[in-house]
Amino acid sequence: MPVQKVKGGYRYGTSGKVYKRREDAVKQGQAIHASKNKRGKRKK
């Protein structure tokens, strides 16, 4: 999901925390993707 400009700043995706700086929203997106990759490699 892309970073969206919303009232009060920027947000990654359609819901969640609103950041004042775009860079912070981008970091949030990177963390989400890293978490998804980590969960996908887990053995059951």
C-alpha cells in the first residue's frame, strides 16, 4: 500500500497511525513488509 497524504500528515495504507513526516510513514511500511517476510518463512 502506498503512503497517503491525509489531514494532519501521512499514513501508510488506509488505516492506522498518522505521521507528521512522510519518511516515518515509509518506515512503517518497510517494517510491515519485513514482518510479513519473516512470518512467511516460519516453520509450523
